[in-house]
Amino acid sequence: MKSAFVWVALVLVLAALAAAPFFMQAYGLGLLIGLMGYVTLASAWALFSGRTGYISLATVAFFGIGAYMVAAFNEVLPYPLVLVVAALAGLALALVVGLSTLRLAGVYFVIFTFGLAELVRQLVTWYEINVTGTLGRYIFMSLGPEHIYWQLLALAAATLFITWRIDRSRLGLALRVIADDEVVAAHLGINLARTKLALFALSSVIITLVGAVQAPRWTYIEPAIAFNPTVSFLTLVMALLGGASRLWGPVLGAVPLFLLFEWLSANFPNHYSILLGLLFIAIVFAVPKGIVALVETRFRTNERAFRPVAMEAEGKP
Amino acid sequence: MSATLLTLSSLSKRFGGLVAVNEVSFQVAAGEIVGLLGPNGSGKTTVLNMISGSLRPTAGSIDLAGARLSGLAAHRIAALGVARTFQLVRILPSLTVGENVLAALAFRSKPLWGREARDRADALLEEVGLAGRGEERAADLTYIDQKRMELARALGAEPRLLLLDEWLAGLNPAELRLGINLIAALREKGMTILLVEHVMEAVRALCGRAVVMNAGVRIAEGATADVLADAEVVRAYLGGADD
Amino acid sequence: MLVTTIINGLVLGGTYALVAMGLTIQYGIARIMNLAYGETIIAAAFLAFVLNGALGIAPLPSLLIAAPAGFALSYVIYGLMLRPLVRRSGGGAGLEVNSILATFGLLFVIQGIMLVLFGGDYISYSYMNFGVDVLGASVAANRLLALVLAVVLGGGLYLLLTRTLWGTALRAVAVAPQSAPLVGIDANRAARFAFALGGALATCGGVVISMYQTFTASSGVIFTMKALIVVILGGVGNLAGALSAGLLLGLVETLVATYVSPGLTLAAVYHIFLGVLLWRPSGLFGKARR
């Protein structure tokens, strides 16, 4: 009975959100698009990082690739196919990153993702200068802002639904076991690398799609715009503040922080990133449990995975 | 004697310059309980870790009923039917007691999930003496109950070979009695068990055969009573690790 | 051509080695994964730029300002920001996550301050910009000076850490932080000192870099990245490893920039990183952990 009520309420909220563009001015809709984008980004980020403890600093690498794929293919392919191409590009990058780092301790993954956006930005820049000969691209598409909004809303709803399903599935249990103790997880028959890789790929594809769907908003795009590191940073802050291991956590973090960031960037454009940084440090200090409760356990197990089990036994050197 | 289940051939493990296990060979037949004995630091747990896949052997091989285990990752070995408990009990602290067992059911080679899995988990908890406690947080259990839960988790995998690493250590006499009975009951069901144990009372009561290691080398193997009377074994234990 | 390239590679590699030594000290001894490390480097580069332009102090003497400033700033940052995190984690593993997150925030703060002060343009100044003949190739004097400085500073630090009692104490903390108090070493003080020392190396590196490279307020990330890769390549906490790995990275990067494309240097760096991760995660010069 209770769950039926929750479902009805969710459908009503979704319907109300879907109807929002009919009652809004351009500015309000623009705000809503940005908000929905970050809700999806933070939720998708948390789907992997919040559940495995591998902190990804590369959100914008995937986001930017999605945007760039749209810029590159919007005039040669029909729109749905453009999205497919973007998703595949994000998937390919996720597999490269995941296969090379997810078998190792979390810190290698953090380091790898830390420079990844910069690497992709340089590669795209290099390609554009040396192969296509121009740096910027224009995106002329007849998609109105309300269509972009609806796509993002659908993507956000899908992300939350997928997360909800995963949390209740065997995969969800596997993730919780891995977060608690990787050694036990492996001894129960869980394939650690494949589980993490699958989740990372899923999360990355969603993030790529957010970038792809939002791309037409820019009309002009160049690497410095598409690969703006602030996107990675904001996503991380929102998800962590809200609680990255819970279904609704990232949403709860994204809504107030997005509005705050909008206000900050409108009123303090020059000091924006200083304020962001200070705010983030404050969050790390003020809500440590909200931030690390889950992530922490992961790194502990990770360290254990580094040292073989034998070390705790029999007084080995 | 019944068919050989586990075969270790010239198994060795080196940590840098230290040879923890040196050319150890022995076999375990299906349905028997074998004790792996030896003083601290003799390499017993390292052998167990190599069987379960926590460690990769430096040399030698491990086979389980014709399948080569050595070199496989731990999750592959688990899928082939090896389950274990850990010397320092390893619970999944953020999960409930029931979920700890459920985790074993959900990821074994013939997985169980949903209603069926919950029933099976409840039955396993009952079997180890934790009936009706599935909803409690694993971290809140007492040490002995955590050990029980760990055993239920290992049994949940329906292993062909169960590895117990000092599962009876740290129990008081009454608990020890219960523990021995629990393992004896598993033997009645035909479970094959390799156990590392210092509690000689348990070894005498449970193990038909024993393998003794010292300084990484196998120094004796045979019927438990004979092995424990062996002069070299007594010398290895000099100072009375026989607690 | 090749000789020039190799010398330029050694110059760049020397700088990387110098900078990575600071990071490997911070991570190896203080256990802080400092993602704002590159911002410290760039801040020092700006300092040298300002001192050179506005006050007429040449980069070489400005090292005498930059190094203590880097030391003091890092000392304060450790005390204010990181020490509470260390205390909270109680030596546990939460520290790694916390320090990554906190210094990631710090990165944006320092970068933001530099953007406000200097804007986002590429900056450079001219210092000892004349050619010197080395083995028949012409090499800019400022680059040779950079190499000499890297050797002197890096070598000095190496001797300090390996040949003095005080250095041995620091390295002891790196190996066994729990046991250090048993032999009378204050691990907390050692960690703070190590973090500050790493900061001083970063600022020295920044001044050296500013002598021969252009930079922007947002270049820090790349330097952090390269320093991290050098540290992993050399093995965490391993000074000699950082030296060799830094030189290797500088050579590879310069060769790629000269013979392939300057736009692909980071890609080359990542290739090396990938290779190491797949082949020897404990580092080329690190001891295998298993």
C-alpha cells in the first residue's frame, strides 16, 4: 500500500516536472535544464563512485566527449544515431580507463581520472588543429530548449530508476560486499573487476549522454568550453554533500548547490572558483560522515587487498 | 579409500627472500577431514591462502578433482567449489547477519536469490545456532557468533572443499564443545574439510588424518594419532604449542 | 638537433624530478595525496614573474624568497587544513580519501586566486635568454641553469635525507609511521615538516619552470599529474626512483614534442602511465608489493 502511494507520488512529480516548460519563461527553463543536467550527473557519478568508493575526477571528460560527438556528427547523422555514437564513444573511453585501473587500488584510479579530462581536451584540440584545421565548431539544431529539458528529465528519471533497481539486485549486494571487504567478496565468487567495470561503464555512458543532450544549448563549442573542469568538481561536491551511497542523496545535494552556484556565478563571477573551493573544503570538514562514511570503508578494504591475507596470519614479515 | 578431491604437488611460496612454503605435497580425499598442523609461522595459513586463491603459488600446483586451481583468481576458485573461513574472522560489517549469508548464496556457481535464498539463509543460520537472528547487524555480534555466521556463509556456497582457518581458536570450553559438534555434523553429511588448528582436542576428535608443517616444510603426514606421537612433530612443538 | 632535444629533455626531466621529489615526500612521509601540488608550483612561477618584473629581483635570488615561502605556506596549510583530517582519521585509511577531497578543493581556491590576480593568459618573461654552445648544439642558458638548479637542489635534498640522522628519521616515518614513536620520533611533527619540505620543493620547481617555460593560472593540474606519474613510476617515497623517472618522462616528452607533435605530450605521458599500471603497478623502481 505504502509503496503504491510512493509510486503514484513519483509519477505525479514527474508529470509536474514534464509540464513545467509550459508555464515558464526562457530564463526559468534554462535554469531548469542546468539543474536537471546536474541532478543526472551527480546521480550517475554516485551510481559508480558512491557505491564502489572509487572517486572519479573525470566527469567532464565523458561529459565533454558527449558534447563533442554531437558537434561532430549533428550534420551528418540523424539525431538518435548521434546519441548512440556519443554513448559508444563514452563507453569506449570508460572501458579503456576501467580495464587499466579498476583492478588496482582506488588511489591509482583517482590519479588516472584526475588528468583524464585534460588529456582528452588536449587530444581533441590536437585533432581539431591538425586534422580538421579549425578549433571551434557550431551546433545548429532545431531542438527547442523544452526538448532538451524533456530529454534530460527522462535521462534523470532513468538514472534514478536504474540505480534503484541495481540497489535491490544481486549486483547491488555485490557492490555492498565489495565495499565492505574485497577479499571476502572474491572468496564468495564475486568477480570484482567485472562488477566495477560494468558499473563504471554504465555511469560513464549516462554522463556522456548528459553532455550530448546539453550540447545544442551552446551553439558554439570548443575544447575549453566542453572540457571545463568545474563540471567534474561541481558533480563531485553535489553527490558528496547529498550522500553518494544513497538513491536520493545526489538529487538532494544537487538542487540546493546548483541554485547556490548559479547565484554565486551571477554575483561573484571573478571569485567563483575560490568560493567553490572554500565551500568544498568546508563540506569535507563539516559533514565528514555524509561524505566519507561509505568511501572510507572502501579504501580500508582496498589497503587490505594490497597486502595479501597471509600478512595478518602466522606473523609473516 | 574414496576418490582424491584435493591434490597439492610441490607447492611453494616465496615472499622476497623468505620461503614461507617449500615444496609441500599432500592429498585430501573426498569426505575426509584433514588437519593441517604446525607451530606459528610454519606456513599453514599460506597453504590455505594459496588453495583459496588469496595468494598465487610461486611454484607447484593445486588441483581440485581434476581442475587446476593454482593460478586462478579467488572468485574463479570459489566458483569451482572452495569456500573458507578466515583466521581473523572477516565479517561484512555493514550488512545484516542474513545478508552475510545471502551474499554467499547469491554468487555461488548455482546462485539463489529472492524468497528461496532468504529461506535457505535462515536454514543455514539455524544450522550454526543463529536461528532467527538474520536481521541483526553483523558488526553487533559477539566473536563466537561472528564465527558461526562466517561458517554459515562458507556453507552457503555449498562447497566441495571447506577450508577452516583456526575456526575453533579463542572459544571457551563450552563453545569449543559446540564448535566441534558442529564440524562433526558436517562430516556426517560428507563434507570434505581441510582445517588449520592449534586446538589439539579438536584435531584428535575431528581429523582422521593430519599433515604437519614446520618452517614451510611438510614434516609428517598420516593418521592423526600416529602423527601426533611422531618424535619430529613433538620437537617442532617443543615448548608446548599444544594448548 | 638530436643533441639539443636530449639536453632540453634532460632539463625538463630534471625539473620534473625536482618537483616529483617534493610530491613523493608529501605522499610518502606525510601521507597526504596533494592534488593542489601543481597550483603551488604555478603560484611560485607567478611569484618569480612578479619579483622579476616589478621589483627587478632575478629568478635565482628569488629562490631564496620562494623556498621559505613555500615551506611556510605548506606548513600553515598542513596545520590548518590537513592536521585535523589526520587526527580525525586516527591514522586510518580515511585520510587518503579526505586529503584527496580537501586538496581538490584547495586546488580551486589557489587557482581562483591566481586567476583573479593574473587573469588566464599565458605568462612568460625573459631571463638569461641567450644560447650557450653545448657539444656543438645551442642550448638556452636559462635551461642549463634550470638543469643545474634541479641537480643541486634535488641532490642536496637526497643527501640530506639519506646521509643525516634527521633525514633517516623522516624516512623511518615513511616506512613505519606506527613504530616511529617507539624510537622517539614525533610522527606528527615529521609529517608536518615533510609536507612543508615538499611545498618548498614545489615552489623551487615553480621558479625554475618560470625561467624557461610559459605558464597560465590553470597549468597546475598538468604539473600535478606529471609529478604524480613520476612518483608512481619511481615508487612512492623513493627519491632515487623519482629522479630516474623524472628524467625519463622529460626525455620522452621532449622527444615526442620535437619529432611527433607538441600537442601530444600529455598523451605520451599517459601512455607511459598506462604501461606502468598494467605492467608494474608498484613502480618501475619500487619494490614489488607481493
